[in-house]
Amino acid sequence: MSEVYPHKPVLLQEVLQAFSDRARGWIVDGTLGLGGHSEALLEQQPAMHVLGLEWDGLALERARQRLSRFGKRFVSEQASYANVQTVLAQKGIRSVDGLLLDLGLSSLQLDDPARGFSFNADGPLDMRMSATLPHSAWDFIVQNDEFALARIFKEFGEERFSRRAAGALKTALREGTLKNEARSVAAVLRQAIPSHPGLIDAATRSFQALRIAVNGELENIKKALALLPDVLSTGGRAVIIAFHSLEDRLVKRAFQQAARGCICPPRIPQCMCGKQPWGKIVTRKPLRASEQEIESNPRARSAMLRVIERL
């Protein structure tokens, strides 16, 4: 495997196993990143083709270089996975044998201070996964009032002290002590939110919430999940790796609904909606990284992988 760009894709063996019987056809890597998963899939199945989608232009450029050796077996597009059906239509692909979504941030995004994803960075609080997005995380802090900001922290970060966090940021902004720097914002959040030794950093949930809001992540996941029965061929599989409870909850419920079909209330003795199941859940419980993988790649610690197969 190429070592041009140091990168450790999470749950790689589990992803390869999920697609191990896809000898040919197309798999969409909807979150291409630096191309680690795609590279391994193309190496495992010599007749397979991969369509990589990536919002981040810089990551896409590097992935294209990394995967250029596969020639026409690898095709890519700068696009969000939420637009997968549109891209497939443009490429003349009716359906695919697999769809992979790794919903975590790439190493390129996390390690670049200028992107503002890390609360220990000196760079501006940006957090945009694509330069085409109009508003940065700093814009969200400046433009939203205290109540709207608190709602973002509570809904997207499940932050218990959302009002306190939002109030502290707006106060610091009015007083001129808050700077457009990830480290400055994190420092204010740490002062406002109670912390305990051994637990996650006090700024973690608020940073997660801002990132989700800036990129419309949950809405994009919902759109992609709704498209699965249309883009997957019969027997095709969707493999989705989530990294926090909000993402995994959406995936779990969508998969359960796909396997159940009927959406009628339980009190109705006979189905009236007529909806039929379209999927078979392959993983009843999410697959998680082994201790060995976590030791070599700490970012895999919170990863949760679920698989569904198109009936």
C-alpha cells in the first residue's frame, strides 16, 4: 500500500471484509479523504471500480495522486456524498454494488491549523470541509445570538452546559477578549464548562456542534441514507462508519426502518402504508476497533461500523 501520504483508515479490515465478495462492479467511496479505504479496496479486488467523492479540494487532489496507479478503475468527483445520486447519473452509472461512508475527519483536516478543526490549533476557527460553504464556525459564533448558539451546542453537541458555553462566548466577544482562533475559543469554553480529570476536553462537544452546524453534517447523512435504496443494486451493501452518537443513531434507525418496511403505528392491527422492507441488516451491533488498532490509531477509538444489504 502506498506510503506517499501517512494515513491510517479506520476499521480497514472490517471494511474489506464487508466488501470481500464484490469481485467487480462499482463501489462509491463517498468520503474519499486521502484515499486509504479506496486504495485497499482496489488492491483487494482487481476487477473492481471505485468512484470517490470528496468535498475537500486539497484532500481530493492528494487522493487522486495516490490512486492514479489504478488508471480507469478509479474515478473521482469533488462533491458531497449527499449528492451521490446526481453524480452517478452524470457518470452514467445506474446503481452500485457498494457505498462506503467514513464520517470522520481526515488526518489532513485535523492536522492543519488553518482549518480550525482542532481546539489546540493556533489557526482561525474555520471548520469548513469545503471552501464552497459560505460560513465558518467563527461566523456562527458572531452571527448567532446567545440562544441560537446554545441551541446549536445542545442539539449537535449534546452539551449539558450549552447556555453557559454560549453565554461565555458572547460575553467574551462583546468584551473583545475572544479572538478568531480555535485555541482562544477553546479556552473560553474550558472556563465556562465544568471538567473532570480523565474525561474528554471540556471544549470537545461544543467544537463538534459547531462543525456539524457549519457543514450541515446531519442533514447530509439523512439525505444519503434516504438515497440508499435507489443507488444500491440488488445485493449491494452500504458500509457506514460513525464517530459519535448523533451520527450512529441516524444510521441505526434508518437501517432498522429499511429492514422493517412498514411505518404504521404499532396500534394499527394491519399495515396501511404498504411500505416493504428493502434492506437486510448485516451487523446487528456496530463493529468497533480492536485494542490493537486503537493503540496504533487512537482516532479509531470512537468508530462504529454498520452494514446493510439491499434486498
